[in-house]
Amino acid sequence: MMAETHTKSEVSTTTVTTTPTYAAPQKSSGISLCLQYFKTGPGIVKLVELFLGILCMACAAPAWTRGTHWFLFVVVTAFVSTSIWCFIYLLNLKSAINLPIDWLLTEHILTALFAVLYIIASIVQLISTVTKPRPPTRLKPFYVLSGVFGVFNMIAYAIGSFYLYRDWKDSHPHSSFSGSVLKRNP
């Protein structure tokens, strides 16, 4: 009449692996159309960067002050660079071109640089619009709006830079500086 109780302890093991936000398609021998990138977070951020860049260019043209000239230089340079990166992802050129380039690190550095340049250019644009009497009064609201769009685009570039840094760290689990380069020679 003894009740038998059996206790089974099961040990479950779970393995957590991290994958990059965007996994590139398999290596191919040529150029192929790849629209899957623009359905991911980094791809959507790139499209937002391009859209905000168009708004910045439309609101800041024509340039009447030196600050607006600088602002348009930064906006157009970032727009062209982002457009080139979009074509690289769209045509899957990263796997088609065999160059010894760390694509993620290069894109991360450029995106972070544009985030810094955008905040500087936006501040210069806003200050030059408010303090200088040079731009016509009909253009001042558009110049202020372009500075505000520039701040939003800086935020978009910062988010894109974060995505790229995270993907680069996921694809490089060990530090790239932990080699024989740092060892002292006798």
C-alpha cells in the first residue's frame, strides 16, 4: 500500500546563437537581384535615410548662406554614398566582387561618420538660418525645416550605424586586434 512516487529530473539544454540582422545570400558567381535586404531593419533604415536626404536637399536648395552650402555638401555626399551602398546590396555586389574588403566595417565607419557630419551640418544650418539676415524671408522656414530633417536623418544614420556595428561584431566574434600584431618583438 505504499505509494510509489518517481521523480524524474530532466535537464534541458538550450543553445542561444546570435545571427546578424541581415544574412547575405550564398556566394554566387555573378551579380543577382536581391530585394530581401530591404525587408530587414538595416534595409528599411537605408531607405529612410535616402527619403530624409531627399527632403533635406529639397528644403535647403537654393543655398544663400555658407552654412547652407556646408549643409548641402554633407547631405549630397551622404545621399550619394547611401545610394551606392543600396545598389551594392540590391545587386548583391558584395559576393560578386572578390576584393579584400571588410564590407561591414567600411560601411559602419562611413555611416557613423555621416551621423557625426549630419549633426554638425544641421546645427550650422539652423544657426546660420536664424542669425544671418542673408536668406530671403520666404526661404527661412524651409531652411529651418531642412535643419530639422537633418537632425532626424542624423538619428537614422546613428541607428544604421548601430545595426552595422552589431552585425560586424556578430560576424567577428574575436577582436581583430588580438593577433601577433600586438606582441612585442624580442
